Amino acid sequence: MRFICSAPNPRAFPEPAGAEIAFAGRSNAGKSSALNALCERTGLARTSKTPGRTQAINFFTSDQLRFADLPGYGFAKVPPAVKAAWQALIEGYLATRTTLAGVVLIMDARRPLMEFDRQLIGWGEEQGLGFHLLLTKADKLSRNQQLNILRKVEREMPDASVQLFSATKRQGIDEARAAIAAFATGVNEQVVQ
């Protein structure tokens, strides 16, 4: 996986090519750590102690797939006008990107399905987008707590796939890769038909 570009607006998006997977989530949910673990590339997506560092859509590519790392939402301490610009950028991308195969929504397992998560899923499903919900930082919960959270989210979001994940413990990496591959396969089949 290699970096392509950082796009602060739609004019800067790279030309659509192949299946694209969007990574979305709150600013403090561990999105960059999850991306780095999935790609096995430390530092591919920049991690920070300060939430909200990703302020544009960062595009990465491999031979078969492209990832779009969307700006985090919700927790970042930025002016309301900046948050509004991020939201417009995210919604514009999700609504118009023709090669978008699916969305990996990254949520802290200790605080899943917060208001904006639900809004994004509802809005995205209206656009016909598929979602894979990645419950990060699962290592901070007991096994019993993990299973309870997993079942709760599965019940509340029956149209999305859901899994537990920990970048530090390398939990759930193969499962997440399989979900991403399934999104990409679905897009490739649509292109062929």
C-alpha cells in the first residue's frame, strides 16, 4: 500500500480507478492505527495523540485496491466552520465516488454507535453503501464485555457486518481484510455485468 495524495476538496481527488474502500470514524476511535495494522505499514496513516489531525481525504493504493482515509469527526477540537467543511467533504465524497465499494466505519468498542455514527450509517445506507463496523480498542474490554458489545451492535445494525478489532493486539485483522475483499469483489462483479 502506498500514499497517493491528500485531497482537501473534490477537485483534488485522484481519478477513480478500481475498487475504493472508505475508512470513516470519530477522531479518537483509532482509525489511523487500524489502517496501519490492516496494511502492515507503520506510519502509512499518521497517528497522533491529538484527535482530528486528518483534515483532508488521504488516498492510498495497492495493485488491486484503493483506500480513502476520511477526516475524523465528533471529538476534534476545531472551529464549527472547519467541522462543517469536513462534513461537506465527507458527504460529497460518499455521495459521488463511483468506485466506492464500501465503508469501514471505525468505532471505539467502549463507545459504539454514537449519534454521528448512526447518522452516517443511515445516510450511507440511503445512498446504497455497504458498511463494515470495526469495533476498535477491543483489548481494553474483558472477553465478556467484548461479546456483549458485539451482539448489541449486531442487533442494532443488522444490515452491516460487525467485528471486534485491536490494532495493538492484532485482533481481527484477517476478518477485517476478508470484509474489505468482499466489498471489492462486489464492485468488480458489478463492473463486469
